[in-house]
Amino acid sequence: DAMVIQNPRYQVTQFGKPVTLSCSQTLNHNVMYWYQQKSSQAPKLLFHYYDKDFNNEADTPDNFQSRRPNTSFCFLDIRSPGLGDAAMYLCATKAGQGATEAFFGQGTRLTVV
Amino acid sequence: QQPVQSPQAVILREGEDAVINCSSSKALYSVHWYRQKHGEAPVFLMILLKGGEQKGHEKISASFNEKKQQSSLYLTASQLSYSGTYFCGTDQNSGAGSYQLTFGKGTKLSVIP
């Protein structure tokens, strides 16, 4: 059974048109992550939450924002997508205490046209 | 800070062994290893905690040298299914609040018949 679910799997958006990607989890984990992964590159951490505490990576563009209304759901908003924002976006969760594994969703492949 | 992985790519014949290295310039609390196949989400392999532990997972094992801030992943008697990109993930936080997870650039492993 899928524990971290991302919707949609594939998203096509127009240049400059706001888009929202969603992630939900059934694991009740404190920590949620958003990563951007471009072709043949490492996942790049954009944000992470510890419960409602939001942590923005220093080099995450202002064009990217996130919301976590409750433990189960997390959203990634791209306010004005550019061609360079086309990528796979991965959501992951982790239990908050100590060193535990991260569980990844299947990702959302974003195409900007 | 992103950990450094080496080599960037390796090609093996079935049955051969490989070592993938991961290092950091900062003190590490734990090291995570993941494997990602093309178009799929990363899959967890193992976590190592500071203290110099070594772990095994079938024919895949890893070590963590806390003093050197290094971890190595050992793949023995490789199988075709081992093909993929291997990422190490690190966090520099200690104690209960370790939740930032940053990945290296990955090592692409190709196993051929």
C-alpha cells in the first residue's frame, strides 16, 4: 500500500501559470520534504517541515512556496513556472526522532510549455 | 552541505564487486544510502549512525567512518537488478532534531551480462 502519495504523477503547465503539487502520507511522520530532481542529477532539497515548523533552503527560489495544513498533507506551489522549473518533484517523509529512513512518493513530473 | 560521492559512474559485469564512496567536510550524524532506477523514486537501502558501524543487506553492505566523515557502500557479486543510481544522503544535525537530509550527486551503476 502506498504510504506517500503524490498527485498528479504528471503535470503540464503553461509558462507563468501557477501550479500546485500535492503530497499526502499515511505514516503520521513529523518530517516532510520537497525535493526537485532534474535529469541525471541528485534530488535537491527545497524545503522541509518538522511538524508545522518550516525550513527553507537558502538557495530555494522565491518562486517556490509550500504549505502544510496538517500532518498528512503538504503542498508545493510554483507561482510563476519557468522552463527551468521542469523537473521531477519528490515528496518524502521521515519520523522526527533520530536517524530513520525517508519514504519517498513516486514523484510528480512537471513539464512547462 | 552536499556530500561528495565517487565514482560518478561504474560499469560492472554480473558477479563483479564495486565500492561507492561518500564523504563530507562537516561532522555527520548519520549516512543514508538509496538506490534509484530510471523514472522511479529513490528506494531506501540502509542507514548508518555515527559510531563507525557497518551494516549488511543481502550482498550490499556499508561502513561509516565517523572520524573521516566517510561512508562506503559495498556491492558484492553484482546482479543485473543492482543497476541504478546510488545516492548517499547525510544530515549534520545530532540528537533528536536530525531532519535535514541532503544528497550527493549520485553514482550511476550499470551491471551488464
